Amino acid sequence: MKIALDGMGGDFAPQNPVAGALQALKEYPAIEKLFLVGKESLLKEEVLKHGSVPDKIEFVEASQVVEMSDSAIDAVRRKKDSSISRAVDLVADGKADAVVSAGHTGAAVAATTIKLRMLPGVERPGIATVLPTETNLFVLIDAGANIEAKPVHLGQYAIMGSVYSEYVLGYAKPRVGLMSIGTEDVKGNELTKETFKLLGSLPIHFRGNVEGHDLFENPVEVVVTDGFVGNVMLKATESIASAMMHWLKHEIEKSPISMLGAFLAKSAFQNIKKKTNYEEYGGSPLLGTNGVCIIAHGSSTPKAIKNAIRVGVESVQHKINPHIVERIQACGLVIAKDAAKPTVAPLTSP
């Protein structure tokens, strides 16, 4: 298996991508080759800080870097020699099986969509982020790729999220919930109301609408929403998890008795911290594109980069894209190019 890593992507590049890449090579023997894409002199210098250059690493020169202030489309059109563009090119040319980037999310989505195109039957890609609850892990899709979604897009997200939950997370019959402001089918806006009807007609395990409190109190395995709402949900959830740990630490340090209690419960606190730590989950697959693309957090640590690479390895090993194509076709979900609403049609025999 061959992985292309955007070595200049992220708030702490190239040091964190390089360190994460080296960790991944030690832990995941399935990786035959890891392409480090970016300014070769900087990347090589960073690798040498950790010792000699491993045989499995190959440097790919890219003279440009996409800045966070760049627009997504302009970054792809005007910076053709950027690290993210060159990394995606490796997948498009068949030299790499997956691309991983902690850089500009919009640029990664645009580059992957433009250069790799979409899987047959899929109209828009969706970012699938894995989040923990007390009893399970659930896939939130879309977490920011498509902020102006239509019901048909959300229908495809439900299918793709179900496939990922089933084959990568191991849930035999993942339950799907549609994010809304009430559990009743009449609640929500036009998008959620139309999507509710569509999801109910698909051969998925649709449980109906889910509200914010359901995410962790009464969880499903797949939560479907548009990219605008999904991205707000994701960032709010990450912020709350981080804030709670800080609040807890602050309260514990107020009293020697509290500190003693915390010491006795140290293992429990460590388990919760690990479970809510984004580093453990690494990156989010961009589902729907004709190639594997993993998007990592901009502030990713080396551990987070390593786990983002792991997500890429798992996506390839579990053949996520072929399963998505098969499931989309089996569901008979087609896109009505000239109609305002999606249609569900039976699969035509060859």
C-alpha cells in the first residue's frame, strides 16, 4: 500500500506531518511506500532530525503551499504545484492508494473532487467524522464538505456513512439518524422534511430524526446532516470536550481532598481523556470521491497524523469505495438532473 502525505499541510508543518509519518511507518507494516510531498529540502531536513531517511519514504517536490487565507478553488487553480495538489495527483496517477492532509480543508476537498472526480452515482462528497459516545462510535456526515446540500446528497451520505460504519467500525446494522430540531417527521426545515421521506424509502436502518441531546444520550451509528450544520456540531463538540477537561482540572486543584480523589480515579480520567481526544481518531475520510482522501485537523499532533494515516490504510484495506458504489447502485438512488427533487428508481438489469 502506498500513501501520499501532504508534508506542508497543517499549523505545525513540516515537523508534525514528518514525525507522524515516521510513527506510521513503524506501526503499520502494510505501508510499502510513503510519499512526503512538499518542499523537499525542508522535509528531508526534518526527517534527518529523527535519524536516517527510511527506505519506504520518497520525497515529491512541490514548490507551493496553500495558505489558510486562500480560497479553495483558487488554491487548486492558481497553485498547481502546491503540496496538496501534488499529493492528490499521485492518487490520480495511480502511484498512491490514499492521500492524507492536515492542511486547508476546502483545498483538499476541491483538489480531490476536481482531480479524482466522484464515484459513480455520487453527486457530492461528504466528510465522515467519527465521534465517541459512552456506548458506541458514530459517523457524523457531512462535517463540512458541502454546505448547500440537497435531499439527494443527504440520502447518499446516509448510504456512504452506513458503509463506513459497517466495514470500518464493525457495526453489522448501523442505525441512521437525520439531524433535526425534533423527532417528529414534520419538524425541521424543507431540507430535513424532504430528506426524511427519502431516507425512509431507502434500504438502510433509518431510525428517524435525532436532536442534539440524542447524539450522546440516545446515540445511533450514523448521523446525517448538511456540511454547515455538521461543521458547527463538530467544532462545538470538540470545544465542549476540551473545556470540560479544563474545568474538571481547575475544580480538582482547588482542594487537597479533591486532588486525592482524582489520584484514586486517575485511570478513569485517563480513559475518558483518551476517548474524547481527537488525536486517537486521526482524520476524517472524504467519502464519495473516486479515491481515498483523509482530512486531518489543522492542529494535528504527530500522533494525530499517524492515526490519520491509519484511517487511510483502513479505508483502502476495507475497500470502502467499491462497497459504496455497490451500495449506491443496490439502493437505486439516482440523480434527477432536470428535476428539483431526487427520485428513487429500481436498479435496471444489465
